[in-house]
Amino acid sequence: MKLPHAIFALSLLGCALAADTPAPSPTNFGIKDGSVPEDPREFGGRGQFLDFPTWPVSKELPNDLFTFCRLRYNSEDWGRGRRGGGKWTTDYPDADLNFSYRLQQLTSLQVSPKGAIVDINAEQMRHYPFIYMIEPGHISLTEDEARTIREYLLNGGFIMVDDFWGEEEWETFHVALKQIFPERDAQELPLEHEIFHMVFPLKVRPQIPSVGHAMAGRSQGITAERFDAETPHYRGVFDDKKRLMMIICHNTDLGDGWEEEGTDPWYFREFSEKYAYPLGINIVFYALTH
């Protein structure tokens, strides 16, 4: 697989794809409180994301596509009930836009150019078979929220957990996981597991650092972001039929590999192109086919 350096270099292609406008827009089943725009390119209101590529969807079946969906949750370190921001917004919207574009570009999957954000709400979540949860190292769940996530997963949903580091953050997330599934626990996924080979065969379970940590540790070959996070973990939670319902990517950061693909050519080659996109695509295809 050979990708161009930076997604912004492909903006003109995205504009060309969208030249047949007006085109129908996919229905957004996510949050409705007005705190984030329906189109993530309008996030922040300053126009800094408007040059991200977009593309038309089917006029006949505008909702017959994959939507990258992100989960909004409460974090202890950001204050309960704080909805305007928080750890759940990490890498947003760059990571979501870049990954959606690459998924549309590199596979036969038809992908929404907008994505979605959902609360821990059954009516919102049920429309999306794949949900992305980022930086849950300080997550705080109510019992109702834990039940909602449990029912979503047992009813066929899939959650990808990403970008949290070290033992303290793992312990906090593990408390939430046991709220969701008191009788289940996460199992380490071996490299032989199908999820590492769905579309792109990986030879390692990669550790993907943020671009800053990657650059700082480049000369020593250090990819861990913390002293207690040297080993990347990919853990899974399974249902009674052995279906993988949740993949937990701990001590690694696929989201930064997507978000920062255009920041540095070396980082792009070593982490975005080699690991973050292939593994992300593998995870999505696994979720949609199991």
C-alpha cells in the first residue's frame, strides 16, 4: 500500500468528486443539542477544516453507507456533565475526516463524508454498528450508561477503544468495563487473531505514538508515551458466541496516526501508512462482517 504524504494534498480531488452537487446528505442520527455541527468540517466555526475532502453519496440510497461514529462520554478530569469538550473530543475532527476519506479511497466500502457523534443513548447508538471511543482513561459511567453500552454490544454493536496509556488509565477504564460487563473481562488478542489480517496482514501488534512522542523518541526508537506503557495491548471482549464486541487498543494511538498523517513525512511512512490506517481498516471490516 502506498498512500500520498498528506490528505490536504488530495483536497482538489475531493472537490472534484463533489462537483456533481447538489447531492443528498446522509441522515445524522447522532446528538441533536447543537454543541457540534452536523458536518465536522464546520467544527470550531473558524473554517480551518473546510479544505478536507468531501464526496457525493448515492442519490437513491444516501444512507446505505458506513458512517464513522464517535462516542461522547463524561470524563472525571473534565468535570461531570461538561458537554462542550473533553477527552472524547481528542483528535476531532481531523482523525474522523482523514480516516473516513482513506476508507472511501482505499476500499470498496461506501463511506459517509460527514461521520457522526453519539451520546451513550440507545436511540442514537442503534443506528451505527461501529462506534469509536477515544481516551477513556478517565471515563465516568453511570449505571444506566453502562447498561446502555452493554445492550448495544450484546445486540450486535461493536466499539473500538483507543488512545489511553499506562496502568492508572487502564485501571480507571477497567472499572468502567466491569460496570458494563460484571461477568466478562478483556482478553489479550494474539497476532494470529483474524482482526490483524482482515484486509492488510500485519506482522506486529503495533505501538503507534502521538506525532510529538514519535519525533521525540525517534533517535532511540522509543514509541511509548509513558514509562509504564512500553508494551502495546490489544484486548477483546467477546459475547457468549465468541463474537468480538469490543477491541481495546491500550498503550497505542491509532487516532493520532490518522489525525497527523500530514504533519511529518517520516511519521506518515512509519506510523500512519504502515500501521494506523491498515489496522483501522482491518478493525472496521472485522466489525462489519462479524
